[in-house]
Amino acid sequence: MNFSNVGRSTWLVVETCRAGIVAGKPRSRKNFAIKAEIEYVNAEDAKKLIAVEGYAIVDVRDIKQFERAHIKECYHAPLFIENRDNDIGTIINRQLHNNFSGLFYGLPFTKQNPEFVQTVKRKFSPESKLLLVCQEGLRSSAAAQKLEKEGFQNIACITSGLQSVKPGTFDSVGTTELQDAGKAGLVTIQGKISTVLGTVLVCALVLITLFPDQAEQLFNLAPSR
């Protein structure tokens, strides 16, 4: 039997096994399986889940992104934690990571948090309604599947993560907007440089368009090779 809530992604699945005889042995066992699908919502629907249905927010990002910006009154339970293991393979991989991803994108070298499920369980019961959030939507989906296997049945995730949330949608804490919390490293510097160059080009275009004579004089002042 399947029962579904209209407009939601939650399903109730019940499987039964009738009594019978298999290989000369009586069979009277009944199996019941209940499965609740993970619900994926946009930011506006996520706000309704929090305000109307009482969903609690669980932020599963790493500590650095969490500190840059997070939703007020959320619970932090990182799916990945910084990998500080000192075996030779980890040391080599960490160095390679820090020279590329860490430098350009500001991404920490991480590993799966073995205490993730227990961290959530210490705060919430399996009957709790949880909205899982991350930056891109991938980690929250993976975290939801882990919790679903542990008996949590009321789980929702924001599609595409916090990077898709418009400023002001949620009350947040941190040094940047929620949608920009994943940006770090040289990528942010490159972005600032691009912004400055774009402003200079726009100003030059305005000068040439509105004041062509003055622009020509300025170009004539430039040293020629």
C-alpha cells in the first residue's frame, strides 16, 4: 500500500508477507517497512516549514563556511570535519589539496565526520522535523540519507543549498551573506579585481560617449611606443 501527502514528497510504504509454506516449513512472519522520502524545497517553502510546521534547522557545512554566515538559531552538525590525520598518504593529499583547492577556493581538507549521526541524535529525536542546509545542496542531501537510515522520517533540504538563497530571506549571523559563505581564497580576490576592472571600463565608455573631445586629449597624452 502507498499513501502520499498531496504537495509533499513523503510516502508511506507498507510491505506484508502472507503466511504460507516454503520448502516444507511454515511461514507466518509479516514484514512491515516504512519509508519517508526526503523533501526538497526552495527557500520560501523552507521558511514556511520553519514558521508553520516547526522544522528545526540543522547546518551540515564545515566550520569555516558556518562561521562566515549561518541562519540564526540553527544547530551545527558538520557532515565533514577537517582531516588532521598524519599518515603519509593523508599528509601528501593534504599538501596537494592546500596547494590548489585550499589556495584558490579556500576549501579545507576534510573527511567524513564519524560522529555526525550521534551529534544530531544528541539534540533531536527521530520524530523531529529537520531542515538540513549546506552551501550547494549536496552535503545536505547526503546527510539526509544518513539520518533517514537511522529512523528520521521528517527531513527536508533546500534545493541547491544556501547559495541559492537571496539576501534577507533568513535572519543570519556572520561576516557575509549566506549565498557567499562558500567563497574564499584567491577566487574572492579575483572577483574583486574583476569588479574594479569592470567599473573602470564602464567609466571609460561613459567618458568616450559623453565627452569624446576630452577622451581624445587623454589618449593623446598616453606615451606612444
